[in-house]
Amino acid sequence: MSVYVVEGQRKLEGEISVHGAKNSVLPILAATVLCDGECVIENCPDISDVDTSIKILTHFGIECTVEKNTVTVKNKGITSCDIPDSLMREMRSSVVFSGAVLGKTGRAVMSSPGGCELGPRPIDIHIKSFKALGADVAEKHGYLKCECANKLKGCRIVLPVRSVGATENTVLAAVLASGITTVHNAAREPEIVDLCEFLNSCGAKIYGHGGDTVVIEGVAKLHGAHHRIIPDRIVASTYMACAAATGGSLLLKNVNCNNLEAVISIYREAGCDIRTNNNGIIIKSRELNAVKKVQSGFYPAFPTDAGPMAVAALSVANGTSVFVENIFESRFKYVSELMRFGVKADTVGKAVIITGNKSLYGTDCVATDLRGGAALIVAALAAEGTTHISNINYIKRGYDGIDKALLSVGAKICEK
Ligand code: EPU
């Protein structure tokens, strides 16, 4: 099992190009199930969750080729509608393949999805949408069988929670349904917009994405298309945290600053000098100040996925900061790993209270999940001495070459 070895307290300086968004590419690869013909998806990060998605497509009988960061998907017909248990367990996003294959063939079989353990992550809202669209859903022996004798039928759906995955799955199932589906209280994340724009470029008729209500006018067929995945706003947030925690100065290229407003505002409040333009962010940091309260929320609020890295950065700020997690029940497993660096933090219910301490020291620690693992990298860069981070497979689920990118701007980090 490999580990990241980090020598801390190096000043980061230079530029990093941010790769394509994990949480866009996964539902978009799922959406190719609905298309007849060839889809060319550019700016796909080289991460293990993309590999898992390709394995699912291949299992469905769909041909995929990968060349650098472009995945070409040739859908000449689906030969299987089940998602193997081993692939369901590998990542949470496997669940969005069910909406797509159900929408295309009228049938989907899957077990419970895996992914990072951030507390209970049910899929009840996904299932409710499938049922509302006319599918029968039966659970037996740990498998969910979704079937529809006739075509799925458009309807009015009110999501009880602005779930990202449930919004995506509802859209995917409804695109080829007959009639009109309206999804109320839809998630508004940029990755939802990217998915809907991809589907529209394939001939779908989706309106209102990015807002509270998404309207899907069912179409008979979708064709293939070329699409470029949007930049990963959480990866950009991670590099911002790295610069903030180390007193560094980074130019982040290939970012969409509009998607990062809540994150930029927090690092500005912490005293970072941040300039934005059409395609980049320059972040310069010296002394970091505490931020009274950061709260995660649905987009456009501060993203839950950027929370662990912000907590790590604020652990070296002057004064006491509070981070409140409002999306997931148990996202603080990484905090006890951060404390191994000398981070002073207390978790109280949904909040973590961080008392700044500039004298962090290197340690041996374990990534508990994807973003928790990224937070350990931030702390290791700020700490004096050597850190060994194990369980880095979690980190590789969402970051394409984080070690190489950080090395290129002056960090001392390698995989062993
Ligand atoms: N929820 C339910 N029932 C459902 C679905 C969701 O109760 O059927 C609840 C969840 O338990 C959670 C809340 O709704 O409390 C929001 O969850 P959501 O469904 O929005 O999350 P997700 O679709 O499983 C995606 C991202 C996560 C990100 C969340 C929130 C992907 C592949 N994953 O997850 O990303 O944290 O939205 O923005 O898009 C990550 O990248 O590290 C990551 C965890």
C-alpha cells in the first residue's frame, strides 16, 4: 500500500492547472448510456472513480476508449442492465448509472452504493423519483430491481432534499420518458448544469437547470456529442487551502471563479489576497486570520466538500474559527487525524471549533475519506518535519496527480 511522504513548511509558488470535475464527469459518463452513437468527453481527470465508471459502461456492453484526458464512448446497444455489486461498492456515483440504464432500457438492477462514509447516505429519494416516473422497485437479497413494463412517464416530482445525486438520477431517468417531468427543489450545483448541458447537446430538452425547478421534456432518442467537462471547483478549493496554510502564492488556471464565490470569500476573510479573472485565480497568503463561522450548504453556499481542507488551513490561523457541517452527519472523522499534527480542534455536534496553532509537526496519519485525506495534505504542507499519509487510495478517487502538481510549485511530496 503506498503512502504520501510530505516534508512540510516549504513555500508554495507557481501555477497549477486544475483538472476536470469528478462530480461532473461521473454523471456525464452515466448519461452516455442514453445516447445512440459516439460521445467524446474531454477534460476527464485520470482518477479511480473514472476507471470505475468505464468498467460499468463496459459491463453494460458499451465500448470505451481512453486517450490522455479524453474518453470516447461508443454505445451500439446495451447488453446488460445490472451494475455489479463490486462496482457499486467502489463509489457512490455508481447509483447514477441506474437512472440512465432505467431510462434507456426500462430496467436497472443494483445493490447499495459505496463511496466515502460521511454518515448515512440513503438513496430513498432516487427510488421515489423512479417510482413516480412509473418504475416498480423491488428489494430482494440486497439488490434493488427497478423495472417498467411500459415507457417511463413524465410527472411532477418534489425532492424533499436538494440532493445532487437524486436530481441527476431523476433527470437521467426522465430524459427519454414520455411527456414532461418537472423536478422541484432541484439541486443547483454547477455539476448539474454541466450534466444537463451535455444532455441538451445530445438532443435532450431540459430547461431551468441551475435553478430550483428543472423541466425535462421527454424526447424519443439522443445522439452522441462532444463535451468538455467543467473545471473541478473542489480541487481548486484544495489548492487554495494549500496556499493559505503555507503562506504561498499560487496561480490556479482553468477554474471557473463564479462557481467558487463562497470559497473565495472565506479565504479573503482569512486575509488572503485573491484576484480573479476569466480563467484563473491568484491567491497570495501571509498571516492567516481566523474566520468566525464557515457553514457548508447547498450551492451556492460553501461546499461541504471544501470543508475539511478549510479546517486544516484555519488550524494555523491566528485565533479561533468555527466550521459548521450542514450536509452530512458524520464528516469529522478526519479531525482526529488532524490532531496528530498538533491541531487544536473540538467537535461539538455539527461544528468543529479550531483554535489556531502555528507550530504543527509532521506525523503518521491515515486518510479517512477523500476530502479528509486532502485535508491531511494541507496540514502536512504547513507542519514542520515529515508526514506519512496512508490510505491514499481515497485521495486518488478524486485528485489526478495532486503530488505532482504540488511538487511543481515547491512542495516536497512523493508517493512511496
Ligand atoms: N440524501 C438522502 N436521501 C437520498 C439522497 C440524499 O437523505 O436519497 C441526503 C444525504 O444523506 C445528504 C444530503 O441528502 O445528507 C445531500 O446528499 P446528496 O445526495 O446531495 O449527495 P450525493 O449526491 O451523494 C454529491 C457529491 C458529494 C457531495 C454531495 C453534496 C458526487 C459524486 N458526489 O453526493 O461529493 O459532497 O453531492 O454536495 O457528485 C466528494 O466529491 O468528495 C463528495 C462526497
